[in-house]
Amino acid sequence: MTVLIHHPSSFPPVASKRAQKKQKSRQHRALDSHQHAELDLLMADSTGAGDGFDMREVLRREKLRGKKGKKARRAGEEEDDFEINVTDPRFEAVMDSHHFAIDPTNPQYKKTKAMERLQAERRKRQAEGGGQKRKVEVEVGFFFFFDRELAGRIAVLGYMPDIFLGHELDQLLLTLASKPFCHRPYRPRSKGHSRTPHYPFLSIR
């Protein structure tokens, strides 16, 4: 009876788990890149021009603009080639309706030149306004603690004065939200009780 003993070097190499994971990761990245390229081609218009607005590219340039170093500054000095047309009728809802108002405090808000221009145009239209006033339902007693004169004017007029429309109103709301008396009255901590700030005093329409 003959017994064959194979030397370990004669066996095919077995890839480690880490190497297998790296290989799978590379394959997934290649597949995602291929799928992304196909989507870009599908999104291109009939003329074949696929050089439209790319939010990722704009954000990359904004990030580079804020970094130090000559190389980063040179890359960041490139101006965004995307010019927003604020007179486009598709932006009318953003300009006129509070339902589509831009909230700079939102974590998903991205500060770009186009966004700043859009906000500036919105503030401009609200300031010009043509006498239109957004009614504000308030608890006058709340404003009494903040500004007695303002509380009196709201109680008499029934709406927020023009001076607080637009950017000024946004600043006022941020100021009010930062005041400690905006929070619910203090209650002893108990199981399941949350002291999350609550602002039921104001609704804009």
C-alpha cells in the first residue's frame, strides 16, 4: 500500500477572509461605478449634453475652497459653472410659499452660491411684497415677556408687522427659539419624561 504525502506548497493558496472581503468590496465599487455611468447616460438629454448641474461637484469645490494649502486653494478658486435662474417659474413656490421655505438650520442644508442667491431673491420678494402680510397666530402673552411693545402691536393688528417679514422674521424666530422661556415649564424628572424644547406658541401661514 502506497501513501502519498503532498507537500504544503503543492496545495493551491487559500485567500484569507480579509482578502476575500477586499476583493468583494472592489467588485461592488466597480459595479456601482458602472451603474452610475449608465444612469448618467440615461439622464443626459437628447442632444447628448451630460454637463448639467452636479450637486456633488459643487459641494466638492465648496469644501476645497475652505481648506488650507496652495493646491486646495487653486482648486477651490474655480468658480461654479452652474448659474441658477431665480426668475424660473418653477421656483415660484420656493419664493412665495412657506411650505417650501429653505431652512438653514436643517442638517441637510448645503450652503452654496446658488442657494445663497435663491435665499437673497426670496428675501427681496418678501420685502417688496406688495402689501401682502403673512398672518401669524401667536399667544400674545408669550411675546409680552420678550417685547411688550411688539406684543401690543400684534394684539392690535392681528398680524406680524411688516418689519419682521422675510429675513427679519427668520432672525426673530431664531432669537425666540434660543430663549430659555421657550421651553416647557420645568418639571421634576421622571421615568419616560422628556424635557425636549417645545414651541407651540407660533404658526406661520
